[in-house]
Amino acid sequence: MFIPLHDANSLKYIKLQYVTLSLIAINVLVFALMSISGDYAKAASIGLGYIPAVVHDLAVLPANYDFVPPDCTYITYAFLHADIFHLGGNMLFLWVFGDNIEDALGHIKFLIFYLLCAAAGAFLHGVILPDSDAPLIGASGAIAGIVSAYLLLHPRVKVWVLAFGRIPFRIPALYPLVLWVVTQFAMLAWGGDEQVSWPAHIGGIIAGSLLIVIFKRRNVPLFDRAIVSPRAVVVDNHPEPAAPETGPIKWGR
């Protein structure tokens, strides 16, 4: 649909989005380790992925895949990815939108927000597909929460997006993010690609929309009306009048 590239939304309360950067680093590191580990990658997906049938006691994992208690997979699944495109898409959304959510919440609350959105995605996936024995992996639930939170906080901020994988646009975040959210609900209703967990996306969207209201700083407004331009492009609307020139006029190029 679209690929986010950049937003002109400066940080206002924090100096560095180190939780966002750390989450990206952890996801990339886990993917790298799984990529070079061969057969362990499959074992990790089964043992650390979220499997509704196992969580709901409808199935039992073999002992060699039983890495963590089933309830822990509400979180661990969000740090595993199927391939480089799966990882890259999620991390790009996190890079573009995550820093401003971390700014609005603070570092600790943002980490809690991220993990709760991931857990909410797994929860709704398990509610809708309670007997599924396929492992759910990926950070999409947490990313969906970040998207919905950004939409509620900064709908008017201009973002650069790549439409249809090749056409760059700079438009208010409202349009691509609303389209993305609506698409997730539509795909769930119509039964879209079975390789994608639309319930996990919806769970993250709902959780993000609720948690941003609860967790945001008191002085951070919803649907902000004033857009602060990056410092590098601030324009002074009231410049000091230029001093009159004295002496003869000098012509030149």
C-alpha cells in the first residue's frame, strides 16, 4: 500500500529515542542470530512464537521446543520475523513513527506501551483463532499500536511516503494512516491473506488507541493543531528591519 520514509516531527521532551533504537537493534540482532543458526530458527519460531492452541491448553509442545512458559509468548513472538522483508517493513514503521510516541510517553511508558500492544495483538489473534497450531511471529501488533497512537497525536504532520512502492508523496499523516487502519479492518472482515494475522493488527490498533490516552504526558494534546517545524527550517516571521545603507551605492554582480 505505502511505505513510510520520513516525518518532519521534532522531538520535544526527550533528547534521544533510545528505547525505539534499542527495540530496532534487538529485533535485527535476533533475526541475524536466527538467520545464521540454521535449524534453530524453526525451533525458535515454534518455541518462542505465539501458538493459540498451546496457550489455550489444546496442544502441547514437544519438550525440545518448550523454551519458555506459554504465557511468555505473548511478548516473545514480537521479536521474531519470518524474513528480511517482514523485519524491514516493521522496523521502518518503528523508525519513522516510534520516536514521537516515545517522546509523548517517556522512555519507560513507551516500552510498556510497546509490549502491551504486542500482547494485545497476540490476545486477539488467539481469541479469533483459538485452536490454531501455527506460530504467530512478528512485531506487527506492536507496530499497529504505534500507528494508531501516532494517528491520534499527529494527524496533521506531513510525512513522506512511497506509494505503490515507487511514487513519493509528502502528505498529512492522517491520509495514509487512516487508509492503513481501515485496510486492516477490511482485510479481517473479508478474509485476506492467510499468511498475515489481521486480528493481531487489529488488537494492536485498539490497544494503541486506548493506551496513548492513558499513558501520554498531561501536556501532550490529542489531534495536535500546532505543528513545530524542524529547527533547520524555522522561518522568522518578524525579522529585524535592515539597517539603511550609507554612502554611495556600489553596483556589482
